[in-house]
Amino acid sequence: MLRVAAIVAAFFVCLAPAWAAPPKWNVDPSKSSLTFEVVVNGQKVVGRFKAFGALIAFDPADLANSSAKITIDMTEAKSGDATRDAMLLKPDWFNVLDFPQAVFQTTSFVAKGGNAYEAKAKLTLKGTVRDVTLPFTLAINGNTAVVKGATVLKRLEFGVGQSKDFAGDAPVALSVKVMVSVTATRAK
């Protein structure tokens, strides 16, 4: 009986690396950004979310168990114009009093070949949850990973800019491009 127990224990020890969770990654805020582009009155406006946090567990060889949760501080949206920034905080736009954070939570990752991937996720913004896909590239060099990606969101699908003055594609475009650039180090 002891011999059987020893064999079973050895079997599980050999399988342990296969059950190991993907490594965790710590984002370097000084080398990372979350930005957006939108056309306002015919001009491209580039803004950024100054504060966001990330819980990332990722292994290109174990996509099924990889995950990422990005929490964005919507009160820190900056567009380069103080009047516009103040407007973004209001109920018709981000409504930060009721919804101070947005959350991007992955549901799966898909390898697209080479260093290209897609993150399938649920984006919760202003109390609305939608499926989104974020195509991205990944470069891992030692314990450092660099991710660059972009996707386009339809602002009205999240109730952003919902007054009748902004119901169309002008003065603020309906499509908003969101760009991600993240540098992270493998957690020890």
C-alpha cells in the first residue's frame, strides 16, 4: 500500500509543473500608457488615462490559464484641454461620480501567429458590459514583456456622449480608438 501511495505521489509531483499557474507580471507605470484617439470638430484629439492598474498572469505557452484585469481610473482621463476634460467627468460622458472606474477583464487569449495575439474580454464602462477584442503584439525579453495593441470602441454602445447634441458622428466621432502600450516585469 505504501508503495502505491509513493507512486501516486511521484506521479503528481511530475505533473505539478503542468498545473503551475502562468507567471504574474507587474506593470511599470513609467513605461506604460493607455491612450485614446477621437475626432472632435474635425480634429484628431489624443487623450490618455493617467491612472490604471493591472493584474496580469500570462504565458504564451498556456493561454488557456492566462488572464488580465485592467482597472482604469476614469477620473484621470486627460485630453489636453481643461474644458473638455471637465466635460468628460459629467453624467453624459463618463459619469465618474457613479462610475469612477472601467474594467477590462479577459475571457480568453488567441494566438494569431508569431508575436500576435488577441485578448477577448468584457469591458465594463459606465455600468455597461460589452464584449471587446484587443489585438496586440507581445515581445518577451528575459523578465520583461512589452505589449502594444489597439481596438476601436463605439462610444454610444457604452452611453458615452449620450445627449442629443452628440448622438451623431459630429461634433464628436462615434468611433474611439483605444491604444495600449504596457511594459511589465515578471513577478518574483
